Amino acid sequence: MQRYFLLFTAMLSLCSLRAQDTETIQKEIDRQVWKPFKEAFENADAEKLNATYAEEVLRVTPQKIDTGNEFKGQNLTRFRQNKESGTEIKLDFWFDSRHTNEDTSYEVGFYRIGFRTNGKESIVYGQFHIVLKKVDGQWKITQDWDTTTINGNEITAADFARKPPAIFK
């Protein structure tokens, strides 16, 4: 009986240690990717945003599949236009699930992007699926998929309101 108790205690300790490791890795991802991503997006800093991505990225949107990093050039153009028009951007998102090991993380969540130009506001809601890999000691986005609909239904403020936005310190 004592042998089973010791085995159970060892297994419980291992599970607890693994959960701490995952949490530590996710905090590292938050510091290396998500905090800079949010800051870059809100400051229309396309170079900083593009730096959160790996050299080779699979980017999927409802319109197409981009395997040639065209989106990085589009970020440069879009953010330059946003600056020229005086558009203010506010990005919030939260994670629905995060599955992480030592060198790969699969993260799913919802986002809200607010745009304000000349006093007019618009908000876009969506869902993302992101794969991150550790590349040369740095976490990078290697796959990026997002959509504004699920099963043909538009993602709304009510969908986003299910959880509070993530905060990165």
C-alpha cells in the first residue's frame, strides 16, 4: 500500500511540475511574442509586428493561403496608410486554449480590433489559430489563421465578451 502511495505522490508531483513548466513557457511566449505583437499592432509598427513572425510562415485567411510572406509587405503598406490617415488602432484578444511544449505552441483565441479615423469608429471581431515554434531560442509565429466567421455566422461582441482580454506585463 505504501508503494502505491509513493507512486501516486510521484505522479502527482510530475503533473504539477509539468503544469508549472507549461505556464513558464507560456509567460515566455507572452513576453517574446504577444506583448510586442499587441504593441506593434496598436502603434502601426509593421517592422516590429513582422519580427514576431518566423522567416517562413503559413498564413491562411478566408481569401487565400499565403506561403510567400506577402502579408508582411501588406502589413508595411497597411500600417503606413493607417499612420497617414491618423487612424488609431486598439487590439484586444484572449486565449480559448493554449497547448504548449518545450518548442511548439498551438494557441486559439478571439480578437477585437477597434479603428478610429476622423472620429468614426469601427470594430472587427474574429477568431485566430496560431502555431508558434522556438527558432534559435526565440518564439516566432510560424502559422497564422484567422477568420471573422464561425460556421457561417459572424463573430460578434457577445462572442468576444465571453472572457476578458489578455493583459501582458
